[in-house]
Amino acid sequence: MKKVERINTIMRYINNRSYFTISEIMREFNISRSTAIRDIREIEAMPLEAEVGRDGGYSVMNNSVLPSINFTDNEVKALFIAFMASRNQQLPYLKSRQSLAEKLLGLIPENHQETLVLLNQILLFEGTNPKNPDLLDLSDLPHPMLEKLIQLILLDSHLLITIKEGEMIKSYPIYLLHLYREKSLWQIEGFDLKEEKRRFIPVDNLTDVKLYPTKKRVDRKKVLEKLSKQEEAFNLVIEFGPKAIAQFKKYHPFKYTISYTNPYQATGILKTFVNSNMPEELTDITNWLLFLGDDIKFREVPEEVLECIRERLCLYCQ
């Protein structure tokens, strides 16, 4: 990123936040401390207020004047293609894809419109109906509770989640940590406020969700610290080669992270816990390990996982 472009982007970044630190600027823009400080000094013509702090804190006045927003040709294409790629992704708030596409085109200068219309005709993504790319299938619609859930999250992370498990209805007071989409399903990751443990809840199982009134507020940082102390001992440790890393980047379960073991990110290691008493989890991990291919090496693996892999390979050989 060129210096002028970076400074303009930093100006927008800080203008969208009431407070920021030098460390945040360094991480967000992948620049050194000295570069971050020089950039901040160059935009000190903006009304910035400095605060003495460990990381060098700044706050921004609301009357900051920024240059008008102008998208480059490539940025316009990137935004439109990103929207196209998400058309079959069960997005909340999205009732009519065609209506939104037409409105986006209407906001774009005429010299860009013809190119985007052509892209819309040529590019097809997974799940798109080739005969009618703008078709809104019922399977594309998100769970009706998803939009309500997001609206409540924006107000408070303390929620009372009611779900259906088989024939039973259960309620859990949780502090919501993440709402994410995995294998075409929306999932809730939360901290159970009563049992004080991590819970993963499929949004499809929700029957109701509302704010959880509590006098004792939960601090996110303390929740994460408590969960880190509760983590199960690792029983699955895998070394990754470059081909396996490429597969990992294509897809990996939300809760799995890889630590790279060389500067070029060509090798890595994953450490996690697999609950061998849960058949569904065993099936999922087996499918994923087979997806990674033969460029992995087990340092430690539960016997139940190995048995599942052997059974699956025997089926392939028949």
C-alpha cells in the first residue's frame, strides 16, 4: 500500500473509533511502530487528543474532516464480486438479492456499471443456479432466529438461549463470544453463565432468544482467561506439510488453529482435544483428516480416531 493511500485509510480507521492505540495501528496495517508514529504525526492536523498510556493512546474528535470516499475500479469489482459470492450463504437481513444488486449498481458510476453487469453474467459460485443466478431458493434463507439474534447481540452479549434437543426444551444463560458459520450452518459459541463452561449451539436448534437480565456483568477478557484454564489436555497433535496447510486454508473447523513452524508458513502444527465419546465429533474429525490428505504426520492421536480412519479407508478399498 502506498504511503498516501495508507494515511487516508488510517484516517478513516481512527475516525470510525473513539479511541485507538499505536499497537492497534501497527497490527491493522502491518507497519512498524516508527512508521505508525510518523503517519499519526502527519495527520495531527486532524483534531486528535493524546492520552498517556502504555501503548500510546489517542482519542478522536467527532468533527474530523475526511476526504470524500472514492472507490478505485478494482475496489468496486472486489465489492461486487464479494456480494455475488455470498448470494447463497444464508445471510441475515437479505430478503432480495436482485433488489440489492440493482441498488448497488445504481450507486456506481456509469463507466463501471457495464463491467459489473458482465461479471454478474459470467461468474458463478458454489450453490448458484446457473439458469437463474438471482433465484432466491428457500434453502438460501437463514434461520428466522438469526436476524433477531444479531439484533440482540448488538445490544448486549448476555443472552438467554432456548433450544430444542430431541423432545426436550432447554434454556441456557450465556455470554456470547462468537456467531459464526461452518459447514453451511450458523453456530453460537458462548460461555454458560451458570455452569461456567464453553457451549457450541446450532442456530437451527433455537426456539427463542432474549436478553438475559443479570446484575453481575461478565467481562469478556475474564471469560477468555477462565476458559483457557479449563481447556482439555491435547490428545490430537498433527504436523502439517505445505500441501496439508493449503488444504487447511481451504477449510478447517472454527475452533482449530495452526501454529506455523517456519518463517514461510510452509510447515505447521495443530494441537487440540477430540472428545472420543461423541460419535458425531469423531465422524467430523475423520472426514476432515482425510480431506487434509497424506501430507500430515500424527504426533499424538486418540485410538478411536485412528480406528475411524482405518474403517473409512477399508471402505474405499473394497
